[in-house]
Amino acid sequence: MENFNWSLFGTIILVITVTWFGSHHLTPSGDKYAGMSIVPEHHEDIPFYNGLKFKDQRYVTKGDQWQDIYQYYLNELPESGWKAEFIYSALDDDTSENDWSGFYSNWTKEGFDGVLRISASYNQVAEQTEVTFDKTPILTATKWIEDTPDQRVCIYQDPEDQGCTEITDEPTIMSIVQFINESFDWDGKAMPRIKTSLIEIGNTTVTVFYEKDQEIYFQSDKGIKRMKPDPDFFELTDLDIGE
């Protein structure tokens, strides 16, 4: 039997050990946050829910805890000077089957140059709650439609439909106009949704992209807006979000 080269073996082990140690221990700790618009641990005025661990551009914790996290931020953020601009949660939906879908919220604060977005949901497959923090520009809501009571509203469930559902009730028309006007401007593209409908209000045609428990996108020749999936909007317009 040939003599085993222990010297060569030791050198190989040493190289492997140094390489592993360098890649796992000498990498700057900040690198794991690359691509994050905001890191909550780096801001003293952003409360941090105990038990969250950073993983793949988000924070996770075992089990279904999104409701506890939701209540935590509702209580703690105002104490640190934050003002809620927009909040939606699955608790607003009477269907308990959707409770896993969690919440999302927008917050502003004097001296903070943007909007703090916090959302959480329960991943049933991984059996963990996933929380995201994001910093976005200040939201604006451009007025698309004049608030005149004599507007004609025509709703096409499908853009290819020849006929529409006409709404003549003045309070209903004003409420629909308000929903569209007060929804936030969006600089990006409208995210794909399962359903698309058209709303004609006076001389303005608004394409609506929507599906159950997802943000609504409005698109017209004036730009793009987005809005939380408010049940009142679907009731007013009679748009079918399905089961």
C-alpha cells in the first residue's frame, strides 16, 4: 500500500477550513441587508417585534402570529410618533378562511422622508409568519374625476362586453368617484390581476384590475392608481370578485 500523504491531506483541510470561515464569518454583517429599502433594527423609532429573524429580504417567526404582530404595530408605532395613513387586514373580511392573508399598512412621520410600509401574512406551507418592511416615496392622490352629481356611470364587468350596468343613484356615483379620486397614485405598472373591468364616468374611462384580497389598480389616460380591496367599493360597483 502506498504511503498516505498526510501533509497534502492537512493542507487541503486547512484550505477548506479557511475558505469556509472566510465566507461565513468575515463577510460584513451589513451585506445581508443588500437591496432592503429600510432595516428596522437600524432605526430607534421603529419598534421591533420580539422573535422576528431576518431571512431572504424579510423577517420570519414560527407559527401563525400575524394578528399579534398587527396589534403590536397598531399600538407601538403611534407611541413612537408614527401616523397610520393606510391599514388593511384580513380581519376586515368576514370570511375566516382568509385570515392567513394578514395585513399591510402605510405609516408616515414628521422628519421621515417617505412612507413606512409594514405587512405580514402566514405562510401555511412553511408554518411561519412572514413580515416585510419597506420604505416608499410619499403617496399622493391625484384627482381624476370632478365631483359633479350629474355624472353618467357605466360599468362593464368585462372590457369586451357590449352592454353595461348603468348607475344613476347620485350618492352611489359620488362614492365611486371618491374611491377613485382618493386612491394613491402609482408610478409603476399595474400588477396583473385575475379580473379586469371598465368603469365609464362622464368622459373618463377607468380600467380596473382586481381579485380577492389583493390591491386594486386603476388605469386611465391620467395614469395609474392603486387602492386596498375595500368591500364597499365592490358593493357599490357590483364588480364580481368571486369566492
